[in-house]
Amino acid sequence: MRRITAFVVAASLTVFGLAACSSVPDSGPVREGLRSLDQGERGVLINPSGPVAGADQETIVRGFIRAGSSNENDYAIAREFLAPSYADNWDPSLGVLVNDGTMQYEGTDEGIAVISLHVTANVDENGTLTPAEPGRTTDVQFELARIDGEWRITSAPAGLILDRNTFLTVWTTRPLFFLSPNQRLVSEWRWFLNRPTLPTQVVRGLLQGPSEAMAPALYTAFPTGTQLTSNAVPVNDDTAIIDLSPEIFDANDEQMAQIKRQIAASLLAVGGITGFQLTVHGTPIDNEVTPVAEDTSGSERQGVYVISEGSLLEVTSDGMKPVGRIGVSVDDLEPRSLTVGSDGESAAVLGSNGTTYVTENASILIDERPGQLTPSLDPFGFVWTYSGTEPEHILATPSSREQRDFGMPWLGAGKVVAARVSMSGSRLALLVDDDETSRVVIAGIIRDENGTPTGLTTGVPQLWEEGAPIDMDWIGGSRFAVLSQTGLLGGSAKVTIGEVGGRFPQEAGAVAGGTGITGGNNRQQLRIVDDQGRLFAPQGGAGWQQLLSGVDVLAKIG
């Protein structure tokens, strides 16, 4: 087992020793931490015990960690385990290190204690969760001294250390919506304390903007410097009153409309809120109450397409029917794999000669490299192609064939099995075979104001799953489905659902002999094809039912 050792003290710990992981406060605004939120009663209340007289060093350290489950009175119970001179310096707002609950303690007579943790995830101070690579441990150091005859901690890791069960009890996840260059709303999942101050935390997250990983690819419409004027967003008669600083007046009419779209979509998931009103120092900006609502401007037409007996067909409730003139062009290319545009009027086809972009009026060969994977077709009209001959590069090509080559030096070891662009065009997902482990790496796609891709953000691993990878695709804008080998007799392919920055991965059943998967706007639109040409759809929580047979190729969408 590989081990990372990170001896850290309170002020210096930012990521708890994990290169791509950091942590989140147990209370308070997304950026500023727990200390600037009012300490109201939260939805889930845990009452840990304080230190007892005569406790040894191990008892004090373990008690301090357990006490991090309660943020009442600014973590008053946890601070009882700290030396008086240090209690005010410990900062719980820098994140949460989530572990599997097994903690090995090592101590010395010199007042140095080390806890070894099997980390499962890190949540940074902004609320973004990053899964941790399996099989690694992290060591965190505590320093202790006797104060009036009792052991107390004089130095501790900043942030919180919670086992996964406690974390899932005390924290909850919500989507925040930011804007892509074409003003489409794109969700980022954030973790917050499960307490009545959720509206405040959500609005603060919107004001702060996208996560560090996605900041070059997304933006918030709020003018720079806009802040809440108090530490709370009160809810009166199901209406959230959002009192903002005067910088909000710098927003023009178009920006204001986008700000309201962001808030309306983000508050929808909070619960108990039907609308909101923007004010400045108590004076309404306008007299209307804006209803919370799901944004549907980016909703795509979603179909299921297959190649059967050499023809491109759309799967409908009545069976399979031929696709119009685009289908004839696709058929001529003898596709090995393909992606159909969300409108059903274009396709990127991988055939024996390479990848061809197909519309009703044109058929353009754009990438002739060998060893290509199934191409992606983004909403801005770019075809994304990946070839194993250039493993750290991916190409984006418009119909004009002016290729753009983007390096991926952060990809690391392993073989890429699938490369998929999200339907919003904001994220790139790479499924990597990492020594019989399925690894998913997500990068943001940076674009100019015209939607032309100009670069990629650094990729961040979002899933490690046992078993060799088979295929993957997006579900909506922030979830993805991975098909991987189970290792069971018969070669079943298991389905794992992941979420960028949000909930922990969940298994969703298996299909014997599964060879390909295509996503959709939601989980019910997932489809799997097996090695016998049978098409499967979800049934119940983790079941799969056969829809039809005779499928040679299952197309992806977008």
C-alpha cells in the first residue's frame, strides 16, 4: 500500500497532504468559513462530549476529532480540547477531510501524536468534493502539552476530520449554477452544512463564483465586489430576501437577467423557497418577486440512435425508424462508432478512414489518425477527437477544419478508453485504464465569447473504480456513468454513477457482456448495448431490462 505522509500544523495545512484534494468548513459561508455565519440551529444536531479529567493524549486527540461533528457556538466543544492560547487560532473553516472511520494512532512521550487515515474524499473551503485515490493513507500530526495537569492540543490540522457516515449526516449537497460563454447555465455541486442557513450559503457561493478548477471555463453574472450586506438570507413567507451591496447596480439589464437565472435555479434545490427578491440596504431593486425555477434554456432534444443492419436508426416507443438524409450519409461511412448531435441533424462518425463530420448537406473528413476513440460533438459545432497515437493531446475541429490541439500533461499514466465532452460543452471527461482500475478525470473547457475552445483547465480525478474500464458517457451536465468489468464469472459490466464535486459514486447494477453505454439528460435515458447486440434500459433502482436486439453500434449524443 502506498503511503503519503503529511505532518502538518494548523496554519500550514491546506490540502491535508493530498495533491488534488482539500477541505470545507463545518459551518459558515462558502469562502469566509464558519465564523461569519450566524450559529443558528442546524438541521442535524450532534452532541459530542468534551474532555474528561485525567484523559491521556490519545483520548484527547480522538475526542477532538469527534467534536468536529458539532459546530454549535463556533465549535465550542472541539475548542475545549485545545490549549487556551491556541483555541482561537485553530481554523475549522478550511475544509473537511473525509475518511472511512479507521484511524490508527501513534503517540510519543514528547507530546507528538500522529493519526493515520484512509481518506475517501476531501472537500475544500468552497464546498467542492474531490474523491481520494484508493489505497492511500494520510498522516496528520497533533502537538500536545500539559495545561494545569491536563493534556491539551497546542497544534492541530486546520479544517475538520470526519468519518464518511458522520459527514453524510451533517453535510448536504446542492447545485450552484454558473454561466458558460453562450450563457447556458452549468451546475457545480457544493457541500454545505445541513441547516437552516442553506439559502445564505448558496447565495454566498454564487457571489463567490465558480470553483478554482472551473473558473476559467464558467463565470458568475454578479458584478465584481457584490456582497451580502448581512450574514443571513432570511426567508419570509417562502420568499428569500437577498440584500446586496450597491455594486449590484453595476449590472446592466442583461446581467441582471442572468443573475436572476442563476439564483432561481440554485435556490430551487434548497427547499421551502418559492421565490426571491433582491434588495439593496433593504430597498427592493424592483417590486417583483422572482419565482425559483429549473432552467430549461439548455435542454436538448434527446433521442436514442443505433446502427442496425448497416443503417442509422432512431429508437422510438414503436421500435426503430430510419433517420432522414443524414442517415444515408452515415450509412455510407460504415461507422465503427458515432455521436449524433443533440438536434439529430448532424453526426461525428468514426469509420475506417477516420472521423467524418456529417450534416444533411456535407460530409467532411476531419481527422485521419489511427487508433481513434468515439468522437464528441459539442453544441458550438466542434468535433473532439482523441487518438492513442498522441496520448496527451486532444483535437477540437470545426466544420472549417481549422484544428485546435490541446495538451493534457496532467493526464498521468494509463490508457484512455473514452473521451467525452459534456452536452453543455463545458467539461471534458476522460476514462482511463489505470492498471485494471477505472479512473475518470474531468477538465473544464475554456472558450472565448464566440464559443471557440481556447484551452483546458487542469484535469481532476473524480472517480476510481475497481475493474478495467469499458466505456462512459455524461448524464446531463455534471453526472456521468461508467461501464467497467466486475471480474465476475461471465464478464458482467457494472454501472457506476459519478457526480462532479457532489455525491459519492453509486453502483447502478450490471449488464452481462455490456460493451457500450450512452447517456442522456437524466439517468432514465441511459442505454447499454451488450456483445449480443441487445439494447438495455434502466429498470428500478439497479435493474436493467432488454428493449430490443439487432444493434451493431450504439450511438452517443453530443
